[in-house]
Amino acid sequence: MADVGDGDGPGQDIVRVGRILAQIVAPTTFIASVLMYIGTIRLNTMYSELGINSSMLSFPVQEYVMRSVKVADEPLAIVLLLLLVAPFVHGVLIRFTLWHRTTLGWTTLALSALGAVSLAVAVAAMADWPKSWDQPPFVKPLFLSLGAILLVYSIYLYSTLHSGVMSSTGQIVQRTALVALALLPMLWYMDDHAREMGKEDAKQIREHPEKILVAVVVYAPQQLNLEGPGIAKNPLREPNAKFRYQYTGLSLVIESNRQYFVVPTCWGTTPGARAIALPADGSIRLETLKVTKKPSCS
């Protein structure tokens, strides 16, 4: 059987794929865009769970990137490892089966069957069947990607079995498809994982505000009509004071876009409790407190 490819080897084809993709979008731009997107999903989900509209917030780029690291580090490392190992595995497989058409045929059939099974598992997961299956978030993208990759690679082996040669262009197209099939499910998984982490972040804030949030005392020149579980209003006796009302029982979630976003100390225990936006323009004064004891909320 004739040799496969154009003599440059699968490693050279991966390099060509990288060059083609680099002409479409710079790798640094692609990675930065992915990190920005993942960080945005995580932050927006967290603040949405806390009752704060993300359109009212403004964060620097560094904040989005930092929030994405824990979401993207493992998937990106796995995909990078696959891209580095795949050419070697492909070369070894071809060399061991090239002179045995029967072995190559059975290998192609086995990979096709595994690909079909993987796609069937992915379809079942997307259909949420069976209902009792408590599937991890990586199941859908993993099996969808694995099934598609195995089927595409089986087609490549099938063409090799019958023609014995594939043009350099055909190999580049095939490997570009494999890279895309590896990247797209990874993005899907990171999107889902970022949302889950955002919800978990909000849950931790609700359950342990004394460990995460900063307790604050708000001073205002007039009544603010702040309502919520745990909020207490204390009129100050000094008649000439600029700030005549004191509000306690509040915790600061974030200062962003010239606003303080605060919540009642016991807001995590009350369904439908609201987050409160206060102007950060000097019209009110905030004092921070070090609170280590969890508040007692009815």
C-alpha cells in the first residue's frame, strides 16, 4: 500500500492548520476573547442570582479574565494536550496498520462504532434521558465531541484503506475539522461550567455573607426608606450634622459604575429580598465593619 500523506507527516499538517487559523484570527486574540466571554458569563450569572442587573455594573478587563481562569484552565490544558498527542498517536496507528489492510479495516469499523455510540450517548444526554441520570456538565460536550471526532477520523481511515493516499489539502481540511470539533464542545462545556460556578459563587455569598461580604453602616442626610430583613434605622441627635440618619444591618456586595450595591444582612434567608443601589457620589457616607460572626436571622 502506498504511503499516506505528502511525506511531511501529521505534525507538519498540524502546523499548517495553525498557520491557516492564525490568518483568520490571532491566537492571542482568540484566547483573550474566550477568557473575556467566560468571565462575563460567570460574573453576570453570579450577580443575577444576587438580584443585581449586570447592565448596571462595569468591570475592567482584568476582572473578567481573573474570573475565567478557574473555568478555562483545565479544558484548555486538555485540548492542548490532545492536539500535541494526536499527531503522534495517528502516526503510530498508521505505521502499525498500513501493511495490514484487514487490521486497518477492523480499526476503522471499531472507531466508527465507538463514534456512533458516543453520539447516541450525547443525544440521550441532551434529551435528558433517562430522567434518573444525574449527568455531570461535561457529558454532553465530551461525548458529542468524541463521537464526531471518531466518525470524521474513521472516514479518513476508510479513504486511506481504499485509495492509500490523501492529498495535503485533504489532510489539512480533515485536521482542521478535528480541531474545530475539539474546540467547539470545549467552549460549550466552559459556558455551562461558568454558569454553574456563578451560581455557586452567589450561593456561597448567601450562605456565608460574614466571610465574603463587608458589613457597612450607611449615613444619609435624609431618610432613605431602606427596607429589608435586619436593616435598622437610627436617627442621630446632632441637629447640625450633615448626616442625620444611620442605617445598620447592611453588607456591601460591590462598588461599580459610581454606585454602591448593598444587601440586608439577613437577605440570604428571605425569599425575594432585594439588592439596593446607593449613589457613590458623596451624598451618603459608608463605614465598613469587620464582622466575623454569622448574623442571627429569624
